Amino acid sequence: MRNTLLCTLLLSSLSVVAQTGPDLHWVRFTDKDNTPYSLDAPEEYLSPRALARRAAQNIALDEQDLPVDPAYIAAVLATGEVQLVNRSKWFNAITVRTSDASALETIAALPFVAALRSVTTTTTASPNTDKFRTPRALAEERGGASDVYGRSFRQIEMLNGHTLHALNAEGQGMLIGVLDSGFERVNEIDAFEDLRTREGILATRDLVDHDGDIYQDHWHGRSVLGCMTGHIPGQLRGTAPEADYVLVRTETVSYERVVEEDNWVAGAEFCDSIGCDVLNTSLGYTTFDDSLTDHVYADMDGQTTRISIAAGIASRKGMIPVQSAGNSGSSEWFHIGAPADAIDILAVGGVDSAAVLSGFSSRGPSADGRVKPDIAAMASGVAVVNGEPAGIAEVNGTSFASPIVAGLVACLWQLHPERTAQQIMDAVRRSASQFNSPDAELGYGIPDFLLAHELLVASVDVRDDVYGIEGFQAYPVPFSTSLTLRVPTGIRGPVEVRFIDAIGRTGHLSNHVPTPEGKVELNGLETLPRGSWLIRLRSSGGQWILRVVKE
């Protein structure tokens, strides 16, 4: 497999074991004060591609990028019969397996351990339980309107995705991370022969069993991947057929436990370290086998569950997380699940081939009132890769709307490599069918990727839309009633400060003269609604944009 230098350190240094037992625990540390890693030597833990992605978007490295202190991990493992499962640098934590009560007491007492809690349950679900519905074969008479796309034409044409392909944007040079339940037989099915021949799978990781084999576990990830890169000539073609992929197993289909969210966090960090541009997640979490760990709707605010917080971090690291909204629209829990509620991602709801809402598609908004889902794509009767050597199946679920979008997002970004992740997502939202009147069913509506491309072409002055430009800072974040801005160096005259929400509305507008130290104090922000905001600073020297969160 090519590009084996991609995060060799991360691939080889983990000492992990199969995740089969129930006694899993989350251990969070207090600090990284004595870590042997340094922000001055990021090549030790981030690939050149990951560093280039940050540099292109003016994203500075910070403490979250530093790996967990190996001395802390070693100390935890030395307390008794304790085994390492996964680790998270973003949360400065590890997942361990142990049934040793004495060891748990010792771990909890360690001075550098901030928190310890179980992330599983002592009861297990039936091993035959499957959280995903099996695809059904497509009827032979169902055809497509394109000799290239065949039965997959409508799901792509609905979003005007075929027009990007006509511009020779098929994902070349883009790297997509796919986090799912397994990728059954992707290593042998005909529909992925093109992908294998061009060595388009750059890395794989099993964060559940840690056995190194993702190709024997489950069909769901295979069908998700097929929506992006599957190819059966004249019958099916994915939305990003020429992109490269990182395949990560984070989900177990036979049970539902909080540890699966922590697996996802580790997977997202792995994709970040390798340098992925886009992440697709066709998984979601609401309730668990242990009801004491269930989420409630109030948790769907993007700032409560670890998986949603991590999805927001992935966005701030310069990736575009694309997430299925969920399939609970017709159930008692009809809301989106985690991490569809995450801030600054694209959560995707579902429609049928006539662009009418799929009844099962989970509804928004987020608990803090943000538009969710962000957009929608075809989720009923989607043509996917089946398990047969050259088979196609029909399947329902926002699980498949999400990768349809994720692949086209990669193609769009390929056409506009100078743009930031935030700018690409903003263009996708603005291109959608009901951008001016979003709702809780389809969000901003069905995106038009040709229009998104034209919006980006029309806005040629990238310098007027810089996120987090050096010298422009805001603190504290999140904020509550007041906020301090540090304006870019050299600005001393009057400035206009405008808070803009996700659909372009002004929430607060004021004018200031920076202090001699280059600061602007913003007070009286109590009435500003909670959630994600853009701050636009405008002066005679230009304008700058920064993203903040109101708690």
C-alpha cells in the first residue's frame, strides 16, 4: 500500500487488544506538562499532509495536537491487570480494559488522573443483533438515465454532482476518511477493483477488535464506501470515484455502548493525523444497552457528548465532517443523534427520488436551536454496492445520503483548494434549495453543487473571508456575557464588529476604537443566543472573520 510513511508512528506504536470484554473505562488526564512531544516538532505525530492542510487554512497547532503523555499511560497500565484499548489526544484520555477493582482504585488516586468512569455495561446484547437493515436486491427494471451512472444517476443528479464530474472533479488528490462498522469484502468485490488497482486505500484501522482486518466485519461500511467510490460500468458510479480513502472501523453492530463514541474519537484523530480532508460518518448515537448512559435531547447541543465535541474539533482542525442525521424520524426519539448535532459540520437528512422528505429521516433543530440537519440528499431507494461480485442493492437510510454528499464535497474542494473547510461548507449550505427558509426537516434543503462551485468562483477575494487570521483572536471561548477581541496588528482606527449566525443574520452590531494594546471589549452579550457565531471585524484596512461559541 502506497504512502506507508503516513503516520507510521501512530500505526506502529499502539499496544492494544481485542475489544470483546465488558470492562472498559475512560481515563482522562489532567495535563500534558511533561510530554516528550513538542509543538515545535509536529512531524513526530502529524503527517506532512496534515501539516499542509493546517498551513493552507492558517490553523495553528495547539496542545490538543500533542499526543497523550506516554508516561501517564505507562503508569496506568502498571497498576494491575490493565490493557490499553484506545487513546485520545484531543481529550487527553485513554480507554482501558480491566476487571481489576484494586487497579481501578489506584488509577483513580493517581495525581494526574482527572476522571475515571466506565464506558460499557456488564450486560451484553445478543450477538445476532444487527443495528443496520440488510439491503435488498434492486429490481432489474430499475434503470438510470446515464450510461455512466446507471442506477446511481438520480442520487447524484439530484445534487448536480454529475456537473462537477464533467469539470473533471472526481476527487483526485483528496483524502476521505470513512468511519463505520466494517468494510466487508471491499478487498475482493468487483465494484472496488478500480479503487484497489490505483491503490486508493491509503490506510486502514480496526479500533474495535484491533486485529488489523476490516474486510470481514460488516457490510454497512462497504455500502457507504460504494456511494463514494464504487464502480460497476454502466450500472453504478460513486460521487468521488478518484479520491483516496482511509477506512476505519469504530462501530460494533451487536451492541450499543458509549465506548463506540470513544472509538470514533480515536478514529477521527487518526484521520486528522494522516491528513484527511473530509470525514464521512454514517453512524449516530442516542440510546444504549445500558439506559443509564442514554443521551437526552438536551444533550444534542454540540457541546455535551464527546463524539459531537470531537466532530467540532475535527472541523476546527480544517477537515469537513459529513454526518448522517439519523433514521429516527418516525420513532419516539425523532431528533438527530450525536454527532449530527456538532457545530460546524454538515449533517445530512434524507429525501426520496422525488426530493420529498423520507419519513425516517431524523429531525432538527439542535437542542441549542441551530439549523439541523444542515442539508439533505437521497436516502430512500439508494443504489449501493451489494456483497455479490458485481451486485447492486437498494437501501434506505441517511447513512447513504451522507456519503453521497461527502464525495461531492471532496470534488468541490478539489476545484477550490485555496478555500478553507468553513468556506466550502458555507457554499454548500448557501447553494441549497431552501437556504432562505430553513426548517427542522431538511435544514437548508437539497444542495446544488454546481451552484456552490459558482458561488465560490464569484467570491474571488479569499483574503476578505479569512477564518482565524493570525493576530485576530477572541477570548474566552466559549463566552457568556462578554468577549475580548485582539485585533490584527496595525489596526488602530475605528472598527465595526458584527456577529453573524449560520444563515447570515446579524445578531449583534457595534462600533469601537481599539485600545493602544489592540483590544476591543465587547459587553452586554447576554441576549445573544447560544451556539456558533461568526465575528466579522471590518476596518479601513480590510475585514477578518473569526468563529466563536456562545455558551
